[in-house]
Amino acid sequence: MNAVLGARIRSLRETKGFTQEQVAEKMSCTRQKYARIEKGLVDISYASITAIAKILGIKTEEITSAVNNTDQEQPMFRENGTPTKEDKFEFINEMIDTFYAHRKLYKSVRQADADE
């Protein structure tokens, strides 16, 4: 789950033309700590995701969503039961992992709101 979010953050960061150093500096952390976030080696909090989104100038949902609009145009099934060159079932598994990441983030935000 952290790996999926980290890969998404890295992709978005590279698309926006930021370096790890630039994002880490704006987050007030080391480049090494930020690199561990992108590699999925540490748990990432909703606050960190929000901070990264703000730095990149994007919505938080763009990070937590592993689905690109271009991918939605491709069929997500096997026609007539025949295997395809690129198996889309792994993509579906990644979508499920992202769903659970969304659910975990939602529950953590709801818990934080309840604690306040």
C-alpha cells in the first residue's frame, strides 16, 4: 500500500519537474526521509500526503488515486477468456490496494476528527 502511494508521489513529482531535494526542503525533512516515502519504506500520514500535494500544486486525490484517465480507456478484462499480452489483472489488484489505502486514510482522518 505504501509502495503504491510512494510510486504515485514519485510519478507526480517527476511530472511536475521537482527534485526530491526540493520537495524535502519544503516539507522540512531530509532528502533521505522523503526518498523512503517514495519507495514505500515508511508509513505516510494523511498530513504528509496533503503537504506533498500542496507543494506539487495538485489535489490530494491525485496522489491517493492510482488510476490515470488514459488507463480507464483500456479494457480491464480478457475477451473470450483468451490471455492478453499485458495482463490487466495486476492493474486491478493495484486498484484494490489503492482502495484499501483510501479506506485506511479515511479512517485515520475520521479518528483524528473524533479525537479533537
